Amino acid sequence: MDDGFWVFGYGSLMWAPEFPVAESVIAQADGWRRSFCLRSVTYRGTEACPGLVLGLEPHPGRDCTGLALRVENALWPEVIDAIRARELVTQAYREMLLPLALADGRRVRGLTYVMRPGHGQYAGGLSLDEQAAIIALACGGRGPNADYLYNTVAHLADLGIPDDDLADLAARVRALRGAAA
């Protein structure tokens, strides 16, 4: 059997992996949390008007639920090159293998992109209002920053993964964008 390699998606990799996925399973990374802590200067913002995208940060006592995406062995060399080109464009993330608990009871190690808090693009500790103000205005090479947030929230809801902080943030961004229209 081709066990393949696993990638943990907690943001856009869940809804736009851009590589062939042999299997997708809800998964949990213990001791981590997703947060809008990375200033995006390429995909969802620019140098002049940075956006915010999700990063994974250590947080004892919390967990991050997302998707474990299995890639077949034969495709791994091509897929890992594509993922690295996408995720490591500014070196704000570091690549790690994290233990994941799959919803079906299996335990695997998944390739994960974790925020580097010492990186110049790190934006941890912003309030939800500060995050909303940035996300409502920013736009980059992959489109409006708000779309990234909305897609992530919608995909989490479709999967039955609650994230009240992101849902609250999305409501704040919608309010700001509605007020600007």
C-alpha cells in the first residue's frame, strides 16, 4: 500500500491545495493555534499595503483542527517543490513535521508550515479590530485579503470545524467592507 506523505492544512491549503490529494481527513495538531499573524506582501497584500494571512503558532493547551492531506509517494518530489515555492516565498514560515491525530483514529506526521515569530512579517498579538481593519482593505496577487478569510471560514464550517474567533473576525470584516461600499 502507498502510505504516501501527509501535509497539514489549517488555512488556504484546506480549500486550495493546488496539488493532487489522494486522501483528505480532518486532523488535529495539539499545542498549536491558527492565527492571522503573518503580514502578506505577495498573495493577499503588497509591500505598500500588507494583508494578513494565517500562521500556526505554538499555544500549549490549545489545538488546531484542519485537514491532513495525503500525497502519493510517486508524486511527492513534485508536490513538495510546489508547496515550498508557495509557502516559503518570503521565508516567514518554517517547515516542520508535526504529529497529527486524524479523525478516524490514525496518528501520522504531517508537513506543516509554522510561523517564525522573529521574522519581519510577524504580526502576532493584533486585536480582532486591528486584524479586521487590515484584512478589509488589503489585496494582493491572489486577490482580496477578505476573500482568503471568507473562504477559510466557509470551508471550516463545511467541515464542521468550529472556529469562533475566525467567524467573529469575518463578521467584523464584512461590517467594515459594507460600511466602505
